[in-house]
Amino acid sequence: MTTMTATQATLEIDQSRLWDALMVMAEIGKTERGGSGRLTLTELDKQARQLFIRWCEEIGCTVTVDRIGNLFARREGKRPDLEPIAFGSHLDTQPKGGRFDGVLGVLAGLEVLRTLHEHDIVTERPLLLVNWTNEEGSRFAPAMVASGVYAGEFTHDYILSRTDRDGVTFAEALRKIGFEGDAAIGEPSFARFFELHIEQGPVLEEEALDIGVVTGVQGMRWYDITFTGQAVHAGTTPLSYRNDALCAASRLIDSLTQHALTHDPDAKVTFGELTIPSSSRNVAPGEVRLTVDLRHTSTEKLDALEIAYFDKLAEAGETYGVMIDQTCIWDSPVVAFNDDNIASVEASAKAHGFGYKKMMSGAGHDAVYISKIKPTSMIFVPCLKGISHNEAEYSSPEQCAKGAQVLCDVVVEHANRV
Amino acid sequence: MTTMTATQATLEIDQSRLWDALMVMAEIGKTERGGSGRLTLTELDKQARQLFIRWCEEIGCTVTVDRIGNLFARREGKRPDLEPIAFGSHLDTQPKGGRFDGVLGVLAGLEVLRTLHEHDIVTERPLLLVNWTNEEGSRFAPAMVASGVYAGEFTHDYILSRTDRDGVTFAEALRKIGFEGDAAIGEPSFARFFELHIEQGPVLEEEALDIGVVTGVQGMRWYDITFTGQAVHAGTTPLSYRNDALCAASRLIDSLTQHALTHDPDAKVTFGELTIPSSSRNVAPGEVRLTVDLRHTSTEKLDALEIAYFDKLAEAGETYGVMIDQTCIWDSPVVAFNDDNIASVEASAKAHGFGYKKMMSGAGHDAVYISKIKPTSMIFVPCLKGISHNEAEYSSPEQCAKGAQVLCDVVVEHANRV
């Protein structure tokens, strides 16, 4: 690590030890192309949890498990009566996921505990390293559901009744791997929360920065649209007689994307799924279904983007004589993280001379739900080409270590504030 | 029928008898919503063929079957040594097809024979009513394959080896229903060919016309395109960093359609199938596959349309930073029908005072292949809203009768030319 200023603690994390832990964990559920596939509450997830518990207990931590499988490794402080400083992320992955998404946040937290243990340092407050169950939502939808239950966003019954593709409930899967714990929902409590995570986007890498000081999470609105025109034969119907649903959808996609690119480079517009229910090469489509995902870091600008979306949608329908049926199926407001947490992350990055920028998270994380009940913020590190949810996901040992170092700084700083 | 001029034969077809024949045939393979489902070489097709043969034999015709199941009903002329005048279409339908596509051409031909029989008229040349096997191509691709074999476009072996979805070959299906006949391919021969068909488009209805004097068939070019960009997360990747394959496809679809609408209202551009191989609501598509169907009545204008397509395609790829791989998978040149046939159809329509226009066919028909070896043309009648390949397909008894009357006129005229 680079030299610290006199005002910062000089406790340094161990880059090799962190990298080794990441690589050992990645052996559990290793995929053909070098990624990780550890769906939540499977036998592989059980093995990952057991390894996590062993590693934590080896350095004197006590692990408790709550009713929905969240793991909390407590390292005692000088003042056990004070609420601990919490940090962590998740060990579950996508079916063909990477070795860093979630895992880095947990194992960098372990590296913080190991560093303290190695130097025989006891903080004032206790520390609490958390592994949240089922962040990915790949096996049991929705995503981030266990941190959501912890934060009171969903009920305990709700999460237990979620089912996977084979009809297995969350409750059954949890019991099968033996991780239905005794701790009540919301226990143990903590004072504040930090989450280190790979960016899952290209910005830090493109700008050659080390650290994202995450100030909040973008607002997000999801829509489903059905365009209904008339299916007609490609050879016999002149263009002027048509009501082509695919032309209308295409007009919307191109025009809204161009509008956003021109007027607001921070706006994010994504059309992820387009289906033609009954399609044939020589039939102009009579019906098209399209999904829309709008995101922005500013509520005001998200509203403006939504107005542009409505305008372009109406114009597309009129241009091609196509009926439109659209619904907003999800509206997730802009989240602002805790200023005190953010300031600590920025100060640490600055003190180490790390290149950094303040940025909003584009994706959801466990920190989103936790931020509703406790002072929370996140730390991002770059990942190769922004690739994530993919076996090719990669952050270098140096990049991971810089993130872990910032995590160590802020955790120790807050744990010594009494 | 309206009164004929003195120069025309006054032989009138029977509207009710024609309509009754259509409705009786439609009982074979009748669908829930009142359409017809008689896939080629099925048990239902066998029943339709048997009914056709019975009806033809009842009025003294002799039916021969060739090696690929084409049916030829011969009504003897005063000069059996001369080549007959042929006319007809097909009795097979789409899986959920209509009662008129193909069937009208065959049963209007039957009505011509019945009218001559009723009036005890014998033409100079023999007459030959044809039911071509597997025009639709729904069970065995490609379409129009049996008229294609007759005309020498495909080999006999080629058609026999075509397989359906269950792996059954054309040869097996043909033998199973007992319609592998003795007549050699290309036998019996004939002097010229007329085909009556519903328009399958909206033009005649929109212009309140009775008859389409079909002068040829549009040229047609089919392309497959793959757009390859980069799949990225909807939340984390700014628009300016993306290479969105769906945006590029959409730009092409909208811009080429608008170009055609503005510059050449006769150009037909259809994007029938669009697929995103691995799609997710919160992922900007990295790959999109698109089909393109370009048609025009003029080879020169079809070439110009193709150039516009290449331009718009390149522009779409550049705009969104997306790679393009495109192939022309089919190129069907513009077909011009026989002038003598066309003149006879126009003269008949005019003589009856029918509203008509000269037009090109947008779809393929058995007449396309036959036109390569014999003087050929087609007669169109309007159908409701241009709907075809659909259970809702409809032409009125009057509309069908007017088409049959023109067919009767031109067949009798040419059969008496020696």
C-alpha cells in the first residue's frame, strides 16, 4: 500500500492473503470458464458458508445465524455494550457468475479482521462481518431479499415462501443445508454498515481510478409495453396500409436512446427484452412486447427522462398507427447514502493517494435496504471492462487490495469512535 | 353476372354452385374459428383430393396423378391432339388457414367445367384442371415445390426427400395417402396456364375493384442479419459506453421503413423476425438477429431499395458501434406474365364492366414456376381487409363468382383458339 498520512491509522491489509482467500473460495462451485456458480442455499453455498465460519472462528470471532440464514461474525471490542460496526456483502453468485461480485465484500471484510487479529488490535466497538443470504435472486426472486427482510422491507413469511424453478421453497432449502439459525430477524443490531463491491460497470476503469466513493443508488423505473398493430403479409400489403408493431417499437428504442444521449449523458435507458409473440419472416409483426428500464441518479432528471419516454412512445404509436398499452411495473426511488460514511471513504482514498470519484451505484445491493435503517455507504473498485454476472468478471489483486484497505480504514475509524 | 358484349361468349358460371362447392370443401379440416386446416399429404388432404376427383369424374373428366401427387382432370376437346388449356391452383392450406387461398382457384376451375358440362359445350382444345401438391410449404418446405418440380426448378429426388417436423419424408407421406401416381414429371403437358387466386392483400378492396389483372410477380430478396455489440448491465454502463445491438437493429428498421415510405411508396420492406438470443430486462442486448424482406415490382427499384438498405444498415452499425454480419439468403427475380394471357383477362373484366386494375402479385404462387415453361397469368379477386393465411380469410360469393367468370371466359377463349 502507499504511505499513509500522519492523521490516518497505518494498519495495512495483506494483498496476497486477500487474493488467496478469494481464489480458495472460488474453488467452491468453480465453473468451466473459471467463474463461480454458487446459487444460494445449495450444497455449494453450504460449503462456502462453512469455510467462511471456519475462517472467522480461527481468528476468534463468534458466528451467529439468523432465522433466514444471514451470517454475522462478531469480533469483540473493548466496549461490548456498544453497537458494532458492520460490513460485508454476499457469498452467493449467479449460475455462471464471477469470483468477485459479493465475495470481495465478504472476504475483504475477513481480511480486515485478520489484519486486526495479526496485529493484536482490539477496537473500541465490536465488529460485525455479514454474509447476507440470497443477494442475487437467481434462485429465489427477488434479489437482496434477506437484507430486505432484515431491514423490514419484506416479511419473514414472504421470504420463506419464495420458490425456485423446481418448486422448492426458500424455507425448505434453508433447512436442508442446516442454516436456519436462532437469531431473531433484525438481530444482531449494529451502528452502521459499509459494503465493498466491484463496480460492475466500466467507469472507474475507463477513467483509470482506484476507488468509487459511492454516494447513493440510482432511481429506477421499469415498464412493460405491448404494441398492437395488424399482422399483414410482407408481399401484398403496401407500407402505407400497414400498422407495423415492430416499426413502432423500433422508433421508440432509437428515438429515446438518441434523446438521452443528446440531452442527458447521465440518463440510462435500456430496452432489454423484445418479443414478437407470433413471428414469421414474411409477416409484418402485428404485436410486439418490449421492456423498458430507465435509471438516473437524480429524481428530477429521472422524471424528465420519463416524460421524454412518454412523448417518444406516443409519437412512435402515431407514426405507425399502432396501439400502445404500457404499465410501470417497478419504481425504485433514488437512494442517498450516509454523509458521514461517505466522508470517511473519501478521506481514506485521499489519504492513500488513490484515484477516486464520487459516484452513484447503478445496480442494487444489500446496502440499499440496510441504508433505510442504518447509516450506510459503499466502496467500489474497478472491474475489467465493467463485465459482471459473467465468468469473465475480474478485478486485479491490486484493485481488490485498495478497496479492502479503504474498508479497513473506515471500519477501524468508526469502531474507535465511541 | 352482368351482361356480356356481343363479342364475348355469354356462358355464365353459377355463383351459388361455386359457393356451395367452396363451403363443402371447407368442411374437410374445418377449424374452430371457421377456417380450414388441410396440411398437404395428410388424411384430410386425401379426403379433399378424393372429393375433387369424384366431382370431376361426375362430369365426365378423367383424372391422372403424376409421381408427386399433382392431380390433372382432363375434359376432352374436339381436337384431342392439341395441348390442353390448363388452370387451377391448390387444395392444401396453412395449419390454421382460410377457405379461399388456393381452393378458390381449383373450385372456380371446377365451376368452369361444370358450366360447360351443363350447357353441353365442347371446346376445341381439351381442358386441364390442376391441383398442385404442397403449395403452402407449411408441412414440407419450400413452398410451391410440386409446381416447381413440374417446371424443372427442383429435381424429383429433392421433393421426395423433404421432411416434415416429425421426420416424415414427402415420399412417405405421398405413399401413405396413396397419391403417388403414374404420370411422369412434366406430364400431362399443356399449352398455357391461368390461376385465379384471392389477392391476399388490401389493394382491390381499398380501391373497390372486382378483378386484379395480374401482370407478374414482385421481385423479392431475403436477408439474415446478426448485430453484435456488447451485453452490459442496464444500471452501471452509461449510454455513451454501450454497443447496443437492439438500438442498431431499431435504427435500421425505422430508418429504412421511413426511407421507403418517403421515396417509393411501392417498395415493400418487412422485418418479420427479431430475436435477442440471451435477453434480460436489465441487460442491454449484445446480440440481435433480424430478418429482412425487400420486394418490388421493378428490378431497377428493387436494386435501389437494396442500396438504401445497405446504406441504412451501415449507418445503424456506425451510430451504435455495433458489428454487422448480413447474408442474402434468397433472391427471387421479378416475374413477367404472358402478354397474351394478360390481354385476355383484361378484355374479359372490361367486357363484364368489372372494376379492375393491372397489378403485380406480392406473394409467390404456383403460377410463378409454371410461367417459366408455359404462357401463364393470374386473376385476383379482393379479400376482406387483405387477410389471408388466417381463419378469418374471406371473399364474398359475388367476388368469387366474378373471378370465376373471368377464368371461364379466358379458358374458353383460348380453348377455342386452334
